[in-house]
Amino acid sequence: MKAVIYARFSSEKQNEASIEGQLRECLEYAQFNGIEVIGNYIDRAQSAKTDHRPEFQHMIKDSYKNMFNTVLVWKLDRFARNRYDSAYYKNILKKNGVRVVSVKESISQGADGILLEAILEGYAEYYSAELSEKVKRGMTENALKAKSNGVRAPFGYFADETDHYQIDEVTAPIVKEIYQLYLDGKKVNDIAKLLQFRGVKNSGYDMKYNSVYRILTNRKYIGEYKFGDVVIPNAIPAIIDEETFNAVQVKMQVSKKAPAMHRSEDDYLLTTKLFCGKCGAMMTGAIGTSHTSKQHRYYRCNRSKQHMCDKKSVKKEWIEDIVMQEILSLISDNTVLEELSEQIFKLQSQEDTTAQSVKMQLNDVQKKLDNLAQAIAQGVFSSTTKKLLDDLEEQKQKLEIELFEAETRHPILSKEQILHALCNYRKLDLNTKEGKQRLIDSFVNSIYLYDDHFIITFNYKGQSKTVTFEEVNSSPFTSSGSPTSNKVEPSLV
């Protein structure tokens, strides 16, 4: 696990010592759990009631680069105090494969709030689809003109003053070299290392595997413009000819690694939820091979690798299946769901959900448009009037999108909507990893595993349940500890 630390203090009754304390405890937690910390993001004198925090936004942006898979915070209120912002940004991080972990709250505070976030995440799927339609309507004209529409220009291009892609004469030759190196037999990783050695940067960052891979597969380099459903051939100045591009795609298909060499896609669903009952450390996924060459998947205590804890590894499928059964038992109770919907509905009233500032700006723009329309109707029309009209229409379009985003991030759901969303958890497809993960993330707060039982705490009034291994009548532990052969060491995933 690779992690970054996010630390913050507000200007009230806190100072630099607060940051030092947060960093120290996060680093201690990381060391205790065998987590590699690769960097820090620190906001000083910044309130968590707003998301306008420079380093916080920097961290969210960097999450797209797949450099880390965990964000450590001292407590969850360091991340965000606004429930809606918390749900919104956790959802972004989740899509980027990143989890937020509180080092001082192994049982997170605000169980109802976690469920509210989960429900909002589900509703975000609908809102994002509607937002996409609004954005498409506003940007279709730009797309048909092959404008960048705010999308960052790929390496080798820049967006000019008219918002069109143009070839960057400095970096475009490097793109051509990357294609040639790959056709000459160089591997993607080797090309990335060569570019790093030469100090080549992509938007200020080192060229990594993913950067080079995207360059080798991006059809913009042959002049193809794509935005949503709009695809326009030969709309961008081409850097690579089609013959070279197609040759690279064929070579990439042929040289793909065998499936067995890829990391298992069978994700470990209880990561950051499962803890060792003996020492309190996190238990994470590992893969091992037995003496019969059969592959095993299990969870093990992070401290067992350093022989600092003798907790036995637990079978992955066993613990995950039992946890799923416990969640399904909980949500099958109608009374529980009705109580939850009531609590979550009340919780919403504690959040600031207004978008008045944007509405006021939008109203002001609309008044100006109305006045301008009256002037035009009376015969006042010139090139200056037209430019003013175009500018106001563009401003209105941007404000409408901004308002919709604000209302999307801070929706007010009725009790009926919340209850409906909770009932929908019963319909999740539990044959998929996504369905199982959503159920676990929404309802499970923590699980502490002991030698003869485990304690599962739900996001429902902090309700806990003890499950003994005798009850489930099966052995959860791997035989003779970690099932590995002399040749294959277990690898953390």
C-alpha cells in the first residue's frame, strides 16, 4: 500500500504544531501497518467547511496519476466537515482506486453520515448522467468545431487562443521518437525510464508507464478529435501517420502479457475494514502457492510479515462470504431501513446546501440578457452588441452548469428517496465485485478478527455483532499459516 498524508489546521486555536502532531501520528500508523508514505499534502489556516483548499485540490488532481492508493488523515474531519463535499471527493478518489483512512478512528465517527455518503454516491450516478447531458448541450457546438472544451492538451500539443489544438514543436518530436522506440522493440517501461533519465516532463511530472502508454494509444496523434459522442477525423494536426499508429496498436496487442502474469483482478473487498484482533494492525490481501501448486488468497496481519504478530492468515473467500451474509441479514429488516432513512434525512438538515451565490450571478446575467434583448428589439444592434450578447450567453451557460454541479453536490433527498435507495441495496448484483464492494463500503465500519471469533461493526448506530467460528461451523484459517511454497512468496495486493 502506498499512501499520502493529508493534514490541515484551521486558523482557530490551531497552529503549526497541530500539523506536526497529525503527521507524526499518521506516520506512526503507517509504520505500524506496513504502509509506505510517499508524500504529504498540507493546508494551513484552511477550513474544512469548504473545498477551496489548494493542497487538498492538488491531492485530488494527483489521484488521477495512480501514484498512491491510500490517503491517511488524522481524523475524518481533517478531510472534510461538509458531508456532501466528503461524499463527492471520496467518490472521485474511489474511482481513482484510492481509499481514505482515518488513523485515529478505526471505528469511524458518524455512522449515519457514512451511509448518507453511500446514498449520495448512488444518486450521483443519475445526476452525473443528467449533468453530462447539460454539458453536452452546451459544448456540442464547440466540439463540432474541434475545440478543446477545457480538456488538457495531450503531450505534443497545446491549445491556442481560439481553443484549438496545435502542434508543440518542442515536444512533438518526442512523441514521434516514442512511437519509433516502441516499434524498434523498446518496452513501455524502458521508454519511460529513458525519458525520465533525459528529464522529459509531462505537465511538470516525470514520464511514467501510464503516460507513455496513453501516448501510444491516443488517436489524437493521427488527427482524430473526440469529445463525448462527437468524433471528427482529421480535425487536429497529426503528429503520427496512420500506418505507424496502426503498427504500434498491432504490436501492443501481440505483446500483451499473459493473463497469469497480471495482478489478480479478484480484489480484496475488506481492505481498510479488516483489523487484527491481536495487535490492531490492518489485515491486507496476499496471494500464495501451496506445495501442490494451488494458488490461495487470504488476508494476513500487516505485522506478521515482519514476524511481529503471530496472527494466522484467514481465507479470503470465507471471511468475505460471512461478512456479506451478515450485511444481508441486517438490511433484510424493514424496521432497520426505516430507522436509517429517518436518521439520514435528519442529518441532511445539518449541512449547508445552498447555491445562492451562483443563483444571484445567474439572475444578474439573465437581467442583462433581457435588457439587451429589448434593446435589439428596438433596433439597437451592432458588432459590439453582438459580442456582448455572445459573452453573456457563454457566461450564462457556464453559470447554469456551475449551479447544476452545486445542486448535484448538495442535493436534498426526501425520506422516501432515502428509503428507496436503501431498499435498492437488496437488489445489488452480488455476483460482481462492484456490487459486493458497494454493499461492504456502505454498511461495514470495521471488523476485528480474533482466533475464535470476529466483531463486525456496522454503520447503523455503531451497532456491533460478535460472530463465533463455532456458529458458522467452518475453519477460516489457512492450513499451517500462509500457504506458500518454497518458490513463490506471497505478494501483497
